[in-house]
Amino acid sequence: MTNTTYQSGTDNHASADALHAVAEFPVAWFEATPAYLVLRPLGAFLSEWAAATPAGIVLTLLKR
């Protein structure tokens, strides 16, 4: 059973659960693709590599 509440004075009658499901669908779809399996480790490698460069080290020191 789903309970939907509406705020008075608004034209938006979509339930929060439905909007949450719509927002999660593209993420779940992308995580199920082979591209995600390749891009996730590649992104981790590139972020660690960038942090190890002199500019990355300086930026890390400036953030502290």
C-alpha cells in the first residue's frame, strides 16, 4: 500500500518515492553496463595519478 501526501498550494503531485525511483534508474542502468566496469577503475587510477602530480600535491596541501 502506498501513501501519497500532497502539499496544499502546489501543482506538483508526484510522490517522493516515484521521483526517487526515476532518479535512481539512470544510475542503476549505468552501473549495469560494461562501460561502468571499465570507467570505474580508470577513474580511480586517474584521480590517484592526478593527486600524485606536483600540482595535485600542492592542491592537497592547500586544502588542509
